[in-house]
Amino acid sequence: MLALLRRSFVLLIIFVLSSCAEFQPSNTLMGSLLGAGVGAGIGYAACKDKSKVARRNCLIGGGLVGGIIGGVVGSYMDNSDQQRAYQGLRSTPSKKQYHWTNPRTGNRFTIKPLNKRSKSGSTCRDYLVWSRPKGAKKAHRQKGSACY
């Protein structure tokens, strides 16, 4: 069973590295693939029953759950949204909001830098970010900190 896990991981790495330059996998796909790999590994390692069938089921179950979770997380914000958030974080005065809508996904975002400080030669800011997926009635709010 460990050999199956190793082969799956190697196939995942080969797939990611060998994809042609024109193919740019979405964050959802990459999140699903990485989540499935991690979930399968955790499922296999956490399986209490040592029989082959039980281990296989734990591996498959962990991979499915990890793939679903990874896909949801990966679909949340794409590269252009991350660049816009970085731009807003760098250019927006503290306690002012920076808004944008992703034209491809329709998701809307707002970032509000809270403060600015220096840390080890970098500028760091705490911030709030709200995201509203297209069609959602309520925005999700998260607090974070970033240095650049």
C-alpha cells in the first residue's frame, strides 16, 4: 500500500511538472491535486486497522476528502486576486478600503490595511479582507498579516 501511495505522489509530481507551458492549471485543480495527495497520506498514516483493505479504504477516503477541501480552498482566490490584494495592501492608506471584482469569476473582494510597521527590514501590515463569491449574499471576512 505504501508503494501505491509513492506511485500516486510520483504521478502527481510528473503531471504538475510535465504540463505544457500553455496549460496553466487553475487554483482549484492544483488545490484538489495537492489536497488529495496530502489527504491520502494522512488517511493512510492515521488508519488504525492494519489490513490491506482497511488501509486502501483509508487512503482513498483521505484522498477524496483532501481533494474536496483543497479544491474549495484553491477556488477561493486566483492569482490575479492575489496580485490585486498585494497592490491594495501596498498602496492603500491605513483604515481605507481597496475594492475589486474579478472579471473572470465575478467574485468581489475588499481589503482594508489596518497599520504599517517595520520588521526585519520589511514593511508589514495587518489587514482585513472580505470576499464575496459571485451570487453569495454574505461576504466572508478574514484577518491577516503580511510583510513585503
